[in-house]
Amino acid sequence: MSMPMLNRMHMNGYDVLSVNNGPWRVCTQGDRLASFASREEALAYAAALPGNRARARSHKAS
């Protein structure tokens, strides 16, 4: 059985990820905000959002 491939980045306090070369998703810890065909579109969307302070605080605490 093959393992799923995960591409994950962080931008502005949001997770930008893609699984098995599927659509790029912009997410918070509990919500999927949007999906995009390209990584560049997803990163541009995450950059345009206000900073996600809840993600930034929880990430520093761990």
C-alpha cells in the first residue's frame, strides 16, 4: 500500500496544503477556507487574508 504524499506550507498563519497532487487547500486548524488548482493561487489567497493569530499563537506554544 502506498503512502499519501502531502505538500504543506504556512502563509500568514494559514496552512496551504495538497495531498497526492490534488487541489491546493487553504485551511485553519478547524476549517477549510478554499481550494485552488495551483499552489500560486492558494498562496496568493492566503496572503490576502488577515493574519490568523489563533494559528500563530497555538503554533508557538507547541
